[in-house]
Amino acid sequence: MSALDGSFTMTTPSNTLQDAHEFIDAMTQATIPRTLRLLDESFPSTSNDRVELLSRLLALGVMTYLEHAANYRAMRHTSRAWSAIGNRDARGTAGAIVWALATTALFAEPLRLSKRTYRALLGREVATRFGNDALRKILGESSLVSRAKGSGDAAGTAAVGAPMFARTALDAAANGVEAFVGLLYHSHCLFASNFWSAPFLIGCALYGQAQQLARTGDGLEAKREAHRAETAVSRLRELLVHAEANGEAIALANGSVTETEEAMATLEAGQEFTYRREVLNARMRFPCDVYNSAANLLPIASVLPRLLSGGIVELWDLQVAVMSFSAIRAALGELVRNASTLTTAEAHATHVSNLHDALDAVAERTASGVLGMHVQQPEDSMSLVEVDCLSIYGHDSREIIRALDFVLCRGDSLAIVGSAGCGKTLLVKTLVGLWSHGSGGVRVIERARVCVLSRKPYLPKGALLDVCLYPTSSADIGGETRELLVEVMITLGLGRFVEHLDDVAAWGDKLSLSEQQRIAACRAVVNRAGLCILDDATCAMDPMDRSTTYDILKKYVGGILSFGDEVSLPKLHNRTLRVHSDGTWSEFESVLSPRGGATRSFVEDIAQRASNEMNNESTSATESPMREESPARTAQSFSPLQMDASRKENKFIRQQKKNVARALGVKPEKLGVVPTPPPNKPVKRSPASSKSLSFDPLG
């Protein structure tokens, strides 16, 4: 009512509910904004999903209500049993006990079991939905989180945090529904049994819970003090370890008493913090313990006025008061404790929200033209990879690769080589959609048909068969695929592991890197990969295993795109591109390699130069008798230092020729290297050479 104009302002119940709803929304927006954001995105207000979720929570509330009602009936039969015992009625006592047990066994406990099962089922569905949504966003073709610069580990934390957020948020909602239903039901029971004392008991429960909530702040302060004490004690432990390792006493560590004084001050501070923590905890527990003891007697004390006025108090009314008052206190405590559950849900929601923010940043950059590179599917059915004027930029916006162009068709093999740091691995990430800082056109077949083999393959835990079939499960294959796997393993020199396909072991520790890389090649074959991308995936193999691996891949895989060094890859592919350190690229010069491939690398150049040197040496050796050397040159040729240097130079050239021959996969004799006789084989000498020399050089 207004005091000026005498008009009345009446607050209707609908306005009160609306104000309460707005107050709750404001509080939740202030405390758990990210949780509400995720819920609004996953369950929009205009969709049927939110109605379905609310209906399931309502069903959980109905089950909770029926559980409380069944417990109430069981308690009623228990009270009748006590009354029958007081009246010495054996038959009535037995009947009441039977009814109490039947109500508990047939209604109360099955309802509790059904409620917990239903809640667990609902939690599984919600967690699966949030987890699948997060993975779909992470692995989406147009919204990979790694495209967002500076997103950090948003993808990994979101993949783990999304289902945990869903379960925690559902636990908070379910706990709130159960506590609210219990609060309403037992308040109703309290009003129905003791209407005159119900407001007093409910007020005492609210006041006691408010006091405990106020004491929680003191408990947090005590925890902070305890943390300071633990820090001080840890510092003292470090000082003592330092003293034990560096001197007789702490004072001798730095030649002064500074360490001693610091240790004593730390010890005193730690003891002071520990004392304050214990005192604060004791002060916090004292009123709570007194309240808990008094709260158990409040329902009994509430009947004293009725007894003093000459009224009759039944035992059932007293039991209802005690049971309802205890249940109301438990419900209020559950609502207070639910705040910590909401805090946990908000922490998980932060990780998922970071993923959403990173994806929003990707969308904004794409719309503004900052990110102009997208992986699409080729328009030509015969093409596996189409790269059109591709330029890739690093984190620092530096151009790593400039205007790269190539097309890989079915049945073809292409090698891209270059020195370390030229951007080969970054190009692999670009082709599979994990990097988009750049410009140009990239078209690759669908991701499910692409198999990427890295230098260190991923070996999951389990049987060797599952390791060889990854990511396909051994339960999803038939006998034909297993026979193909066995055939490929035998061809790649892994036949000794065929009989151990069903053995479970730590294969990452038992297999060498070369064997792991060959098993990765088996995966590409048995999974029928349309495109196999090898990022230096044969670096640990010898030339024979490497050649066999590529022969197997060419037989079973649609196309091969390899990245690696310039020595071994060119001769194993139909075409080779070389990426330079300045970002440019060029085609390899084509010559006929020893294995029949159309490549030419610097290894062949080295071999040619070595062969020319060998021919020059032989020519000079042939022409030397026909030349007339000067006395100075003759004297110089007998210098021991020069002879030793020539011997070392010839040994170095010989070793280089052997390395080149090993890299080319040919015998060293083809490059002019004369085989060295075995060290244990005696050298045959003629009878003339076996005689001792009678000529003395010093004489």
C-alpha cells in the first residue's frame, strides 16, 4: 500500500513465481555461466530435447516421491508394532512387523533400486551425447580445433571433459530434484502430523544449516592456513636436505647463519599455522556438534508445550516429527553440498567451452578470409590428391612452402623429399586436415580411406592381431582378411610373429622400430586404404625391407604419397618432388636408376664423381712411366708424410664409395671398389719374395 495516494499494490502468486524464477536465473548466471551455456546449446528452449530431459528429471522426482511414501508406510507399520508391544498384543505385533518388512522389501527398496538404475542410465545417455558432440566438433571436416591458432590442448581436454561435465551436471540436477522432493514431502508430513510445531522445526533446520554454511568460510580459512603450514614444512625439509648434502650444519652451507635463521623461522611459522588450523577446526566443529546433539532432541522438546497444556501426544506423532525433521535437515545439507558438484561441473564446462570458443574463432577467421585453405574431396574420380598453388604458413606467419602444385592419381606413387625443417610434416598435417594456416586448394579423398603412417607407429594395447588390424577390430574381420594379413607379414619378414597373433603383450617394447613400421604397413594393406601417406615411415628399415614394403603397398593400396630423405625414396616412386629450405620446390631430374626407377639424386652424382676419380687415378698411373719427372718431384714422391696422407685419402674415398653403393643397393665392385681379402686369410708369396733382404737401407 502506498502512503501517498492510498492505492494498494498487491503481489499475485504468479508475480512472485516470476520474481523467484528471475532471481534463480540471475544467481545461476553469476555462478555457473558456462554450464548454462552448454545446456542451452545442447538443449535449446524451443526443442523437444529439453522437454524430454525435463520429463526424465520429473520422472526421477516421481520415483523419489514414491520411495519416500513407501518408507513412510514402513515407518507407520513399525510404529504400530511398538504400540502393539506396549499393549502386549503378540498377534498385532507380528502382523505389523510382517507389513513393515513387506512394504520395505516390495516397495521401498525396489523403488530405490529402480531410481538408481534409471539415474545411471540417464547419466550414460547424456554423457554419450555430450562426448559424441565434442568428438564430432573436433573431427569435423570444416571445424578442426587445430586450425584455431593458440587453441592449446582444447581438443584433448574437451574430449575428456565433455562426458565428465554431462555426468556431473546430471548429478547436480538429480541431487537437487531428489533433495527438493524430499524437502517438500517431509515438510508436508510434518505439517500433517504436528501443524503447530512444524514451522518451529523447519525454522530451526534452516537456521542450523545457515550456521553450518557460515562456518564453512572458517573451514576454508583453516584449509588455507593448513596449506601455508605444509608449505613451510616442505621448505624446512628442503633446507635440511640441502644441509645434509652440502655441509655439517645449515649455518655452514653459505658460510653464514642465514640458513639457520631461515630454518628456525620456517619451523616456528609452520608450528603456528598448524596450531591455528587445529584451533579453527575445533571452533568450527564445536557449535556444529552442539547443534547436531540438540537437533535430535528438538522434535521431542517441541511436544513439551502440548504436554504442559494437558494434551495427548501419540507415539506416532513423535516418530513423524523426528523422521521428518531429520529428513529435512538431510535435504538442506544435500542442497548445500550440491554447490560443490556444480562447481565441478563448471570446471569441466570450462574445458568444453574453450573448444567452442576455439571453433568460433575458426569460423570468424574463415569468414574474414584469414583462413582460406580447406580440405575438400577431388572432383575427378581418378584423383587421390589434388594440390593447387598451395602455400603453408607456420605459427609465426612465416611462409614454409610456396605455391606447391601436384596431382596424385590412382595407381601412382609420388615422393616429396627435402631437408629437415623444410615443412614435410606440416604438409602431411595439411593434407589430412590438421593444419589450415595458408592459402590454395587442397583436395583429398575422404578421411576414412586415407592411412597415414608415421615414423613411430601407434601400437594399442591388446593382442598382436588387434595391433596389426588397427583401427579395425579383430571381431569385425573374416578368414580372408586374416589370410591376407598372414601373407603380408610373411612377405615383410614378420613370419615368426604369425603364431603369436593372439598373444597379448606390450608389443611396443618387444618389437624393434623396423618391425613396428612394417606392422604399420600391414595395417594399410588389410584396411584396404585408398591412399597411403608415409611420413618418413620407413626410416628404420634396411634397403631390402624398404623395397619390399613399397612393393606390397603398390600392390594393395590405391596410391602412395611418401615424405622423407633424398637418398632412398626417389628410386622407389614414379615421380619425385623436392622441397627446398626457402619454400620453393622443383622436379627431380630423371635418369635411369639401378632399380629401374626414373630418378636422379645427388647419390648418383657422388657415384659418378667417384668413378671419374678412379678412372683419373688409373690413367695417371698408366701414363706415369712415360713421363720424365724432375728430381724435385721424385724426391717429393718419397715423402713419408705425403704417402701417409695419400693412403688416408684413398681409404676415405674407398669408404665413401662403399656408402654410396650401400645406399644405391648395388655391389661395391660396380663402383670400382676392389674387395678386401679376409683378415685371417694368409697372403700367398712367391719363393723369391719370401727371402729376407740383405740390403740395408741405412747402409
